[in-house]
Amino acid sequence: MRRILTVLLALVLTFALIPAISAEESQKTENLVSSLSGDISGLAVDVSAYEGSSAAMQFVLLSPALKIEVCCPTWSRPGGGYFTMSLFKFDKDYASTVAGSPVASVRYDEFDDNQWLSLDFTADKPLEAGEYIVILDEPEVGQPSGVWLDKATDKQLYFSDGFYDDAHSLRSRVTFLGNPENTFGTPTKPAEEEHGTDTEHSDEPYMDFTIFFNDPDWDYILSPQMGVSTEFEEDHLLITVGPASDDPQLIVMLNDVGKEEGVLVEKYPVMVMKVRRVAETDPTVGEIFFFTETSPGAKSGNNFRFDYEATLDWQYVTIDLSSNRRCKDYFTGMRFDMFDHAPEGGNLEIEWITFFESKEAAAKFNGDFSPYIKATPVPTAKPTEKPADPTEVPAETQAQQPENIDGGSVSTKAPDKDNTDNTDNTNNTGKKGSPNIGLLIGICAALIVVIAVIIVLLLKNKKK
């Protein structure tokens, strides 16, 4: 009996330990899924706007992987979702890599909104550790096919149409074989472009397209939308967003501001805005959609997303327009989404917008435009010399322009279109400032002759 009880107890303990052993073994063999992107930003970009558009990421795997995935939106539109997803082994740089043969490739047609497109491998033949580039290309032009962009991360380099974008990362994830401790390395950054030594960039702001929002005359370039209103104050423009505005917008058109039809991005690629949040509750994320000659409206992919500093002080928002390949030729305006989402409303003040030839010039600028403003001097007439001998009738003299009260500082206001001389030119006979006495004497003599003739005729009639 005692032996039977001992055997039963041993069996009970054995069966009790089996689930614990299975769970421990399962935990050891579970495949790790790890994010390859940065902090969530929530920017959806349409990659189907142009022929040849693409989105790509470069990364380093330190352990074998079973799956590479990228999240792709279609904005729930019918007929959307077309991409070829390809994986390349990294070779020197981006261009050399995608010019080679892919390690793996798959075509997706009519995929669902926010579907995770994937390249799959097996436990027998996993994707080995190494540096790679995944590219999404060959969309159907006009059929919405996009990617989600998050903030930049050291784990990944993001490329838009083959151009490196250091501000974003492609929303993606990797499933590793097993549960490795080492997951991602640091990808090889592209070599910086070498500018010729004879290339010089001016540090001056582009004054032809500098807008100071202290003048209500600039109202003609603004078009508030989606619960937005504007008001010109003493030295800035106040932008007010109504409550529960999901997508506040302010259209700013520049095509009728300067001598050119817009800002030539190749020459002035960096835009700077001086802005200020009014309250702590005002959102800290904004966005612009740029307009160009070839793309005059707001489109997905034609945008820049940015963060405001969490302060109520004046701050500069700097946007490198050239970082988006689609922003080229003339920058003619923008849709300014001052807040990405404002459920409680909000306010933003903007003092000016200007453009620079380089990011270095923008970073050095201290906000003082006075050295670059072409002032119009106030004309001053020469004083009239006092005549040596006094005349019976005082000579009229042209009034002299008053000197500036502040000791001669010049005006920065542009001259009026009608800049004719305001001098009173009604006295335009003879010598300026004195009556013509000779003319008066001649008139009097003529009158005397006429009277004499009349008298002679009257006397002859009486004699008859």
C-alpha cells in the first residue's frame, strides 16, 4: 500500500511540472517582434502621387530574422494599395544597392488600409544578420498607396524618392528567429554632399519674399479655413483656432508677393517662421503642405511636419524645403496647419516669414532685418539763400522738408507709386517768386492807346 501511494505521488508531481516546463520552453522559443521605427509621429504620406515615387529604409540586423513588415495606409479609398516590396543587401550607398538584384521581392495589389506588408522567411532559411535596404515602389499613380512616418531613430535611415530624410523613419517592425539579445545595429549614413569651394551662399534673408505680419495690407495673401480666424495686431498676426477644430488651416499664397512667381527652391531652400504659442494648452505639433507650379494644391506627400518648442516665448520654425524631392522649382504658397489637432482650440502668433540660401545662414540669423531693408531716404530741399537787397514784394520760397525728429533715421516704408513732386507749381510765369512788372506796364500802355483812339473818333463825329 505504501508503495502504491509513493508511485501515485510521483506521478502527480510529474504531471504538475509538465506545464511549467512547457511554458519555460515556449518562452525560450518564442520569436521576438521588435519595432524598427522611432517614436510615433503619425504622418501618413501618399507615395502614389508621381511616377517613380518610392519610400525606403536602411537598417542593420544583428540576428537572423523571419519577417520584415511596413505599415501602409490607403485612406480607406477603393482601388488603393499598390506596391512592390523588395529587400536588397546593402552595397556602398543607396543608389548602388537598389541598382542590384533583390534578395526577396513581393507584389501587393489592392492591399487593405493600414495593412502590414511583409517579406517572409523560414526558420530553416531565415534572413541572415547584415545591413539591408527595403524599398516600396511601383505604385499605381493616382491610386492612394502610402506609408506611415514616425520620428527619426538611430536604428533606421529613411529615404523618400531616393533622397535621405533625417527627420523621419518608416513605421516598421521585425520578427526575429528566437529571442535574441542583440537586435539592431547602426546603418551607414550617406556621405555628405561636397560643395565646390567656389560656391558661396549668402547669409542674407530673401527680402523680396519676406512677409512682416504687422501690416493688414498682407491680408490679401491669407485665406483662413476650417474654424480658423486671423487678426492683425500691432506687430504680428494672431491666428485663432475655434474649439473642436480637427484640421485647422490657413492658406498663404506667395505667387503675387515678389518679382518672381514664387520662391525658387533651388536658390532659397530654407523657410523660417517666427511664431509664438499663446497658452500652455496650445498644441505643439504643426504641419505645412507646400504648393508649387506643378502641384498647386495640398496633397499627401507634399508636406512637412514639425514640432514647436514647449514654451510661450517667441521661437523660430525652420523647414528645409529641399528635403522633399517633390518641392522643386517655385514654392508658390502653402497650407499652414498650425496645429495637427486642436480639440480645445488654440492660438498662435506669427511675426514674419522669410527664406535663406542655406540652413547655416538660417541658424546664424538673429532676427534683425534692419541691415537688409533698403530704406528710402527722405528728400530735403536746399535752404533758399537770403537776397542781398530786400525787395518790395517778399519772394515766395519752396517749403523745406522737415528733418526726422529722431536725428535723421531713414524711413523703411516703401515709397508710394505716385512719387511726383508736391511743390506748388501754380506760379509758373517769369522769374520764380516775383511778379512780372514789365507785363503789367505793357497792359496799361495798351489800354491808354485804345482809350486815346476812341476819344479821337468821338471828336471827329462831333465836328461833322
